[in-house]
Amino acid sequence: MTEQGLLGPSPIITAKSLHKMYGPHVALESVNLEIPKGATGILGPNGAGKSTLFKCLLGLIGTTSGEGSVLGYDIKTEGELIRSKIGYMPEYNSLDPSLFAVDQVRYAGELLGMNPNQASQRAHEVLEYVGLKDQRYREIETFSTGMLQATKLACALVHDPEILICDEPTNGLDQRSRAFILQTLRRTVNEGGRSVIMSSHVMDDVEDVCESIVMIHKGRIVVQRSIEDLVNQVEKEIELVIWGGASKMESELSSDNLRARRLGRVIRVKMDDDSTVSKILQAAVRAEVQVRQMKQYEPDLEDIFLLIMDKLGAEIKGTSDLMTPDHIGGAVHD
Ligand SMILES: Nc1ncnc2c1ncn2[C@@H]1O[C@H](COP(=O)(O)OP(=O)(O)O)[C@@H](O)[C@H]1O
Ligand SMILES: [Mg+2]
């Protein structure tokens, strides 16, 4: 059983030993996935294989080997059926600039098999849902990036799909449009009871919307679990702000078998048990330093991400570095 199998009995998406090659280039390697109902973030740097994974799951491109299913349908033979049950918001602009937004969305509905009346009615509804009620009769070529993304989202939602797959939905958006798109995705999960799978190279986006996370790195899945589990699994630390000799303090801590790491005047000490705090205070007395602040350090997802990437040996120092395609040897700024 994979880790993800612990999250729930019936995943909506599965993949087993999925491989995808583009000529000699390996884009996906031995991908095993079990995505539960709800909101899942697919996180990875540019070139990691996120878009390729989505296209394979939607049956838009063939896989080289392996198996996969979406809502129980086979990705190799039932792609069309899968696409009729899923909303897909692609990474790149898929809109016709000369159309009114309402016609574009209606057209998307008709392509998905809806009758013209039904598609037209839904086009109005979903455009209102994505905040474009007043722009329905504007040509798409006049739209901002945020409005284009919202229109793509409306096209993906027109047939009221059970699963919404969004490929980098916030890419290129300003803060306001980004917040709106993320809020709409959250609403689709929380109020609409739908599942959302979104890719991003930004941890914050995923953290805002998703309960579980899949990290992908060079075509391989490196982490697959709920965000809650991920946060709980990380070692707790005590963070100290000290005044005085930080190096002396460090050596006093390590002489007492405490594991400390130093970030300027801040020292983080691994919390072993209840005695850790008093050991720290004793070390401070021996080192003759003043402890200005001491608190339990709560790692956020960004820290966890860095820990994982550290273990992978990648020189990623922040999610901004995820923008770099082959981050090995990338700039170190800390
Ligand atoms: N059509 C294609 N032909 C050849 N290589 C491709 C093609 N599409 C993607 N790739 C390569 O496959 C890898 C994964 O790409 P992609 O799935 O687009 O990653 P992501 O969406 O995570 O940025 C990259 O190295 C990319 O250059
Ligand atoms: Mg992509």
C-alpha cells in the first residue's frame, strides 16, 4: 500500500508505475499515486512533470507504460469519458480572443456534449461564479490575465464536473486576482463538494487551498500525503534569541547532546523531551549568554518543503527557486 492509501478508502485518481517518455527524455518515472477526494496540490519546479501528469490522467497524451484511473475509468482507453467528468483548466491560453466570454464558455459546454440551451444557461451561471458577470459580453482579447484565468476556469466548470484539474491557475496573476482564483477553488471544494487538483510551483497557493499534497521532482513523486501529516511528522524545535556568544552557546548545547542549528542570533534546538528547555537554560548559564526569547518553533510548509528538498540533495533555498528549471547549482541566498 502507498502512503496515500492511509488517507481514505477510495481514491478518485490512481496511477501505478506510470512512465512517460518524450523521445529519449523521461518526463514521468514510476509514478504511483492515490489522490483522495477533496483538494490536492501538485507541487514541483518548472519541468518537474506536472503538466505531463495531468495530460496523461486526462487521456490527452498516451503513457509510455503503466496504468492509471480517474473515477474508476482507465486513462488509456476511456479518456473521452474521463474528460466529460472532469473540468480541465490548462496551463496555456486556450481561449478564442475574438469571442465574447459568454460564447466561449457556452462553446466549451457544447464541446463537452451539453445541448445549446443548457450550455448557454450554464455559461451565464459559471461566469457569475468566477466574478465575470459584468464582462460576459466583452471580447476576450480585451481581458486582463486575471480575467483570462477566470474565463478558463468558467470553461472548466461549465458541465459541473466532479473533479477540477487546474494547471498553474495562479501563474502570472497579481495578488488580487490570485486571491480570488484561490478563493473560488476553495469554494468549489467546500461548498460545491467537488475535488480540486491544482498544480503550482508556489507552496503558498497549495497551502491556501489543499488538504493534501503531492511533490514531484524530476518526474518522480517524492512526497504524497496530507498536509496535516506532513506538518506533524516534522521534528519540533525550540527557537532561542540570544545575546552574547552564539558559538559558545552552540558548543555548550552540543556538549549536552542537544542538536542545534544557528541562523544568525537565532538558534533552533531539537525538542527531545520535557527536559530540553531546562538543559537549554543551563547551557546558557555556562555559555554566559542572555536568552532574550524562547519559544516553540512551528515549522510552516515552506520549511518542510526545504527539509524534503535538502534530503533530496537539491540546492533549493525557497519556493522562489522552484522557478529555476534545473535548480542544481542555483543561487544560494539565505
Ligand atoms: N511535448 C514535449 N516534448 C518533449 N519534451 C517535453 C514535452 N512536454 C514537456 N516536455 C519535457 O518534459 C518535462 C516535464 O514537462 P512538464 O510536464 O511541462 O513540466 P511542468 O508542468 O512541471 O513544468 C520537461 O523536461 C519538459 O521539457
Ligand atoms: Mg506545467
